[in-house]
Amino acid sequence: MKITEIKLGKISVPLRVPFKTALRSVSSVEDVIVEIHTDTGAVGYGEAPPTGVITGDTTGAIVGAIQDHIAKTILGREVDDFENLMLAVQSCILKNTSAKAAVDMALWDLYGQLHRIPVYKLLGGSRSQIVTDITISVNDPEEMARDAMDAVARGYDCLKCKVGKDAALDLRRLEAIRAAVGSDVCIRIDANQGWKPKEAVRILSKMEDRGLAIEFVEQPVHAHDIEGLKYVTDHISMPVLADESVFSPEDALTIMQTHAADLVNIKLMKCGGLYNGLKIASAAEVYGVECMIGCMLEAKISVNAAVHLACAKQIITKIDLDGPVLCSEDPILGGAVFNEKVISVSDEPGLGIHGVEQITYLP
């Protein structure tokens, strides 16, 4: 199976409601789609969202990295030369992790098709079904409480609530949500780097004192402030999850070795795809650090790839793969089935994607 062509396109998918965090507000998913074609007729699919505020990757950067660097590295090569292909994708250009992730997952898709096995079974095959949380965007306390109740009515029993935008108001937000949904619903919070270390300890301690029963806090401080992250971890009893601080297996090792956080978040767009996501999971297994797997605002191709990794590895115990259910429509044919909180992986070879509707191909 030889790689003959790489086609790029774009999709635009409206969200059900605007997505708001401490860093940004978004009303639609605007992603780059990658199709890797082969001489057998098989096509591998990948996807990358331009999340400049987190990854630094814009649409133009993703397209340029693939067209000018990655495509030239892999065209004409055999899919079965897999390890060398993976190394080539990761080494042909610095950073540009979203572009690498999109091509990486398309190659895994083809590799699974070549050997007639679903990717999650190639990676370990621990389970075929997972349960995700759903994100509650940062808004006024009353609106967040209403959104939380709506999510619970849809069957969700774990809410990831965005905070980090006005510490005093964050406390009121969480009090309103907990009062609205009761004590049986899991609440985890994501500050998206919104606090300073001492501020984080102060507000999180108040949440603990008021019995809000927060499962964990995600990325309370700036991504590069590993010392500040460890300060928070050392001064509160609530578990701390490192997200934006983890862009690579090396970053994950630093977090684990210094005990700067209790958990790490694997996001394919930050680490460059399944190849490096596997490395983070393996390091976590060695250090006994549980992982969450998350996504950016993405449609189903890339989230589907993350589902395969989540279904493969037991060390991934927390699931935050709600991107497709936040969308108002699904232009992706095939792949995992997202039935609100329950995600069932496809047993078709590769990643199980059949095509993309409403795609605009790029020249």
C-alpha cells in the first residue's frame, strides 16, 4: 500500500451553543481535513483544529506544514514502513503538533486498514465503549447552572466546568452548579491557566471548605509555570491535572518526575498524534499516573482517533471527548458512535471513517 496523494480540505460545523473558556469564545468548529490516498484505493482520514491560543497552530500554519513539509516527506512511501513514517512525520518540521497529529492519525487509519484490524485493537484493545464528561462553558453563575441541569437531563453524570475568569465569581459559579445538580453528579473544573499559583490555592481551598466535592482541577496556572503548578498540587488536597503544560512525552515525564501534578491530560493536537500519545500513556503506566484524554473543539475524525487510544489503554481513566456532541451536526461518515455520554468505538479496520460531507477542498 503506497501513498500516492495527500488532499486537504476544510469543514465548518456550527456549535449548539458558543464555547467559552478563560482563553476564548468560539461559535463553530473550523477544521482542516487530511485525506491520504494510496495505490490500493484505501484512504486514511485525519483532522486538525486551528487552536492558536493553545497550540499556536492556525489554519494557514497547519496547511503550510502539511503541504510544504510533511507531504513531501511521506509521498511515495509504503504504509507498512510504519515506524519510519512516524519518525519522519515527527522530525520533518519543528512544533506544528496539530498538523502532525492530523497526518499521524490518517496513517494509523491506513495501517489498520492494511492489516484489517481496528486501531484500538492494534494499540491494546482494552474496551470498546467509554463514557465522556461534557463541558459547561464559563458564563454567569445562573446560566452555568441552567446549562448543567440541561446536561444532566440529557444523561450526563460528569460535568467539566470552565472557570478561571474572575476568581470570586468562579466560587459562585461552582456553588450555583452544585446546588442545581445535587451531590450525585461528578464535577471537575478547568481553569485554562486562568489563575496565579497563590490565587489558585486560595480559591480552590475555599471550594474544598464549602464542600463542593470537585473531582479535580485542570491546569490552574500558566502552562510554563511548572513550579507554580507544583505549588498548587502541594498545597491543596484536590487532585491537579496538567493539560496545557503537557505538549510532549518529555513534558509528561517532567510532570511525573517532579510530582508537579497528580494526573496528565493527553491531547493528540498537543502531542502530535497517536504515536506520541502512546508514549505518554506508557510513561504514565511506569509512574502509576492516571491519564485523562481530551480534545480541542474538534469534529469527529480527530476525536474518533482519541477514542481509539482511550479504548486501548487502561491507564486512561478520565474521558473528556465531547467535541462531536457540542456540534449541531455531524458531517463525518462512519467512526465511533457518540450517543451523548456513551461512546462506542467502531470495529471496522483502521479508524472506520468512510468520508466527509460538506468538505471544501483546498488547491
